[in-house]
Amino acid sequence: DAGVIQSPRHEVTEMGQEVTLRCKPISGHNSLFWYRQTMMRGLELLIYFNNNVPIDDSGMPEDRFSAKMPNASFSTLKIQPSEPRDSAVYFCASSVGGTNTEAFFGQGTRLTVV
Amino acid sequence: AQSVTQLGSHVSVSEGALVLLRCNYSSSVPPYLFWYVQYPNQGLQLLLKYTSAATLVKGINGFEAEFKKSETSFHLTKPSAHMSDAAEYFCAVSERGSQGNLIFGKGTKLSVKP
């Protein structure tokens, strides 16, 4: 298996533009997570899905952020409009689901908003 | 709410020396615990996990961790550091009964001196 695949790896955009990050989880995994990593705040859970249904989006910072999972093999995280403080590395992770199962992480998308 | 505290944002050891990275959790019920490693510009990779089977857990690359309920700790150790161990290490907790979403500590960056 290729693992969790994220695209793009790097994104540079201007403030106010819409940004869409993409994730393909590992086949057969039922849970999908979006994390944000910054120097100041470390790794923060933004939202997670179970069987394509959003379970907890309390970590989504603002209404500018939205996430979808239209099917078991694809998820998006969208920021509209983007702001410089959104600059971070965004990770997608997937797991088979359940409390004691480990999450497998993608390589991340490094977002820079100028 | 669950939380994880990693003491020391930066640890430096000499090659061949003992590695000790500290992690304490806060939970009234022993959670599931994980250690992940992140190499530069990479995603997170699982080192080991505790799921209440054995209190001493062995992971990849010679790392191990011991769960101590009385101390609410899950410290990561390796008897002899290698240069290749230089990376950032994250302790994470997953609450029993949850969907498997992980709460991460702030991370500890390990440097290994020749």
C-alpha cells in the first residue's frame, strides 16, 4: 500500500485566496483525521471522520475552514479565504478505527499564505 | 479533557548514551498511549503503543516505553543513541471509548552528538 497520500506537498498562496488540501487515506481504513502543525501550537486535531461522517470538528479554528469526505477514499480540507496565520503544515492521517489503533500519517502539506 | 505533557522541548545526548524522553498524561482512566517519531519534512511514524497488555512496550529502532499508572507516565527510552535517532518525538493519548482521535504532546526534539 502506498500509505496516506496528500497533495500538494507545498502550497504558496496569497492572502484571501481559496486553498484546497487533498487526502487519500489507506484503503480499508474507516477513520480519517486532519491535523495542523505549527511551532507555536504543536499538533492540533482539526476534524475527524468515521465512515465518511464528520464526528468532531471542534478543532476547526474558524468558519473559514471546512472539510469534506465524499467517499471512503478521498477527503478535502478547504480554507476560504486564507490568511497568513493559516500558514502551517497540515497532516492527514487514517486508521482502521477504534481507540487502540494507531493512525498512519501522510507526508503533509506545507501551506504558506503571503 | 485528556492532555499529554512532554517535559523538555529539546534533549541532547551523545552517541551511545541513554535516551530518555519524558511523557505524562492526565486521565482518570488509563488511556491508550503512543509514541511517534517525525524526521525533518516527513509525516509521523509510529514507534510503539500501549494498549494495556504489557506495561513494558518494545517498539521499532530499539526504543521501548514503560507505562506506570502510579506516576501517570509513559517515558520513552533507548539504551544507546545513534546519530540516526535525531528527530522529533511525540507522545500521544487516545481516550478509551473514543473514535481513536489522538491528542499529542508538544514534542521533544532529540539531538545526537558524535
